[in-house]
Amino acid sequence: MGTKETKLTHKIYSENVLREWRRLVKDPFHKLEFDTTLNYLKKYLPKNGTILDAGGGPGRYSIELAKIGYNVVLLDLVPEHLEFAKKKIKQAKVQNKIQNIVAGTITNLSQFDNNSFDAVLCLGGALSHVHPEKEREKAISELARIAKKNAPIFVSVMGKLGTLTRFHRWIHEVKDTPHFKRFYLQGDDYQWHGGKAYAHFFELDELKSLFKNKAKFLECVGLEGLATPTQEQINKMAKKEPIAWKNWIEMHHSLCNNPMVAEFSLHFMVIEKKI
């Protein structure tokens, strides 16, 4: 199973499969992450080919990509996610586009040959559950290794600065001096999900540096963007003020690739090209 942090990740996600499936569509705020990610996948993916969805959980992105014609391999740490994904894939009638569904970890993709995939995804923060830094470096090396030359690699993570703009929600954590100091200095959170799991929160340059000598940086994207500190107000706007919400969405898509917006987003994504 690997490190203590990996075991905690496996446990928390195995107990919350349905919540993870619903997370990206549960309300307008969370759909910002999903819709923005899909927009940039469509922008940079090749017209066709085979994609690895590494750490793809219960398969929401795999299913969307299969629907538009890509061949997909879904990999995840949690067997319960993969069993759930099989049901959803069947319901969506895209079994013929899902080439394989396999258990595994993003730090060891040895079951795949070098230069195997036309694109590689690691979305939703899977890399944020990898500890320590040398294991995160190993994960990026593996994601790059299995990508074909010039293939796009998409990695999204939990953002440290964006999360700090929301820390007013967790005053008990701010009062816990060693924990809070470790969070803002190192990005490590051992109180994630009420102390049941571990997460690492990234700064943008930190994530970009993991790709050094492996890929060429193309773009960064703030997935919730400027909505990050105001989740409740954003959901209220979306439900009660359609004109304002339309204008907000237009603004979001215009500015979400600004590096500062990415840095201060709850989740952000980098898009790299294998060299």
C-alpha cells in the first residue's frame, strides 16, 4: 500500500465513493472545477488517441472523454472507485471506449510502457495526496515517462494560497499553531477531512518545478478562480441572479489562465507538453 499517507488516502476515499462521484457536479461552485477542466482538455487534447486518466477516481472524466470519442484507460488507487466506475461506464454506454480499468498508484505506473499514451491526466488533486516530495517527483516522472513525445500532460492539485483565503471556515485549525504553521510554510495538512487523511497543498511554482527537464510548460488554470473565497455567495448568485452568473462565468473563462488567479484558486491545473 505504500506510505502512511497513502493508506489514509485509500481509507478516506474508499468510504466516500458516492461523495467523490457527486463532488464535481454538486453545485455551481464545484462545477467550475469540472467545466473549466473540460474546456482545457478539449483545447489541448489531440483530435483522437488513447488517454490515461491516472487517479481518475470513480471515472467522471473518463466517461466524458469516452463520450466524445477518446479511448481511455482509467487507473485509481481505490478498488471501490473502480467498481463504481464500471457501473457508471455501463450506464453511459461507453464500454467500447474504455480500454482498461486498473488499480494502481501514480507513483508506480510500471504496468505501462514508455511513450504509451497520446495524453495523460492526473486530475482532481490525486497528486496532493502523495507524500513526501520525492514521491511527488516520482509521480511526475512516471506520468511523463508513459506520455508520447509532445503529448499533453494535465495535472490539477489543491492550491495552498487559495485554501488560505478560506481558512476563516476552520478557526480551530488556525488556532492549532504547529498545524497552521506547517500548512502555510510547507503545504502539508494532516487534519484534512477532520484529521482522517493527508493532503499537500501546492504553490504554482512548486508544481511547475516538478516537470523540470521532463516537459514544457504550456499554461496554468485556476479552476474555481476568483470564486474561491466566496463559495456560498457564488452558489446563491448562480441560483438567483442568472444575468450576474452569466457575466461571472464569462469573466471566469477570460481570467482563469492568469497565473495570479491560478495561484489563488482552490484547485489549479498545469498543462505541460512531454519533451
